[in-house]
Amino acid sequence: MSLAFTPVTIGEWQLPQRFVMAPLTRSRVGAGGAPTALNATYYGQRASAGLIISEGVQPSAVGQGYLWTPGLHTPEQVAGWRLIADAVHAGGGRIVAQLMHVGRVGHADNRGGLEGVAPSAIAARGVEIVTAAGKQSAGMPRALESDEIPSLVGEFARAAENAVAAGLDGVELHAANGYLLHQFLAPSSNQRTDAYGGSPAARARFVIEVASAVASAIGAQRVGIRISPAHNVHDALELDPADTAATYAVLVDALAPLGLAYLSILGDPASGLVQDLRRRFGGSLIVNSGFRSRTSLDDVTAILERGLGDAVAVGREFIANPDLVERWRLGAELNEPDPTTFYGGGAEGYIDYPSLESATSR
């Protein structure tokens, strides 16, 4: 049997297999960013993933970037996430909320006119955001004042506490893909001259403070963090390999003593940088299979057999196959995902993909 189906302990969770459901934005929550029964059905269908990392969840209203994405900063949102937690737990799974403050990658129309914030007042070049009025360029953010940063750190900690209050199993900090935490790490988006910018250590400081505060709030073994060194998306550019290596070494060296549940890295798991960061972290590593849009069981098995990670995050296959674990175990045919229904809409392309059992009973 493939190593993919052997159990693994990550954080405080005993998982039945070594692939998990990656965070996948679907843009389908209800009014005020509160999840609904529809979202609970979607996540509940995929409980056999063992561990689900949710779509990006804004820790504050200012942190929202996209249409119809969920938050964890109001009582209504917490109640909605409780529906999801109950559905996933009823299916024997676990779910963590990915806390994602978009920073400058957003548009005021999607957050009630609120002004975006970022490390520096630098717009994300070439980034367009879908709004109710169509695609619009990401707006110019306001640079955060130094004395605002402790309050922002507190927003992440409160959102993590809300996640646990909703019955979720923990959180993942989204410090990747050009969003706020990554904007502090990347020299192209962080041109500050205070204690939070300039050197690799200064650029890593905000992320370290957020991770420390969240770990203190809910327990380190309930907290993961995702990074994407030199992924270079959303105009968060890390073009100097030496600077990138130094920045992430400082970051991971500071995270290691916290005892977080896992480090998730978007990138080539065989690269020297990824494996160096894994060694520095000293705990569980969740890897992605590279930059391809599709992942096969053979991809997962190859990563595990080479000892490149402890678990693998799988994305689109879980969109179209709520019972992906069983299909891969049996070598059954997979449903094909429909990209036209990835973002927005209702049940179609969301909760209506057939399970193997329903397909064979027709």
C-alpha cells in the first residue's frame, strides 16, 4: 500500500493518511461573511480528508479582499463556522481555519469601502480584483503606522480564539502568496525604515509576532503556518536568492521554539531551500507537489517515499471528489473539476459532485 495511506501525527492531531485538503477559496458564504448550511455541507462531504485547511478567512473587515469570503470577527461568523465544525467532526475529520488578511491585495468595494493597509504605500502592480462591478485594479494601500501593528497582531489572536470557540481544531496563518504577512516578508512590498522593515530580521518581525500571539492564544499545537518563498505572485517579489534564504531562515529559526503544529511550504519540496527550512523548523512539514494545478496519488507517494515531507496538501482533486481518499485507495476514476464553478455561485460545482457510492448505485 502507498505510504500516502499510513497514519501521521501533526500537531495534536492523529491523521489517518498523509495527504490533507489544501486551502481553496470558493467565494460562497452568506451575508456579512458568515458561513451557511451550504458551506457546512461542502466541508462535511470532505471530512475523510482527515485534516481540512479551510479557504482563506479574514481576521477583520479590513482584511477582506475578495467577494463572498468568510470572516472570523463577528458573532454571526463564529456561529456559521460552528455549523462547519460540527459537520466535519460528524464525519470524523478535523478542520483548521486559514487566517488570511489580504493587505493590499483587495478592493474597497469588497470590504464596504474600507481602506486597505500594507507595510508600505505601494500598490500591487498588475493585480486585478473581481468586484460586483467587474474586475478592478487593486487599490493603493495605506502604510501601517508603527503603533498600529500591536493592534493588528491582536486581531489575528482574537480570530484564532474565535475559531476555537466555533469548535474548529485550530488555524493556519497564511504568510504566503503575496497577502499581508507575506507583504511584510517581501522586499518589493515592504520598504519600511522602522523596526519592521529593511533587514531580513526586521521584515520577518511582524510574522513572528503574529505567530507568537496566536500560539499563546490557542496553543501552539493548534497552529500551522504557510509560506511561499520566491513564489513571486501578487507583486510580492523575492528576487534575490541570498536575501530570500536569509529572510526565511530568520523567520523559521524564530518559529521553531514555538512548537507549532506544522510548517506548510508552497514550492518544490526537493529544493535545497525547502529542505533547509524543514531542518530548521524541526517539526512536521506539509508540502505541495510543486506549482502544477493537478496532483495524483503517484505525486503524493513519490514525495513521501523520498522523505521530502510528512504530508502533502492536495487541492483541486478534493473540489471534484469529496471522497478522494476512498477513490485513491481503490484506484477508482476521479470526477473532473469544473473551473467555471470554482468561485461564486451556489450548489452547482460545490456540493453536487457525485461520490463513488452514489455513482455506482445508479
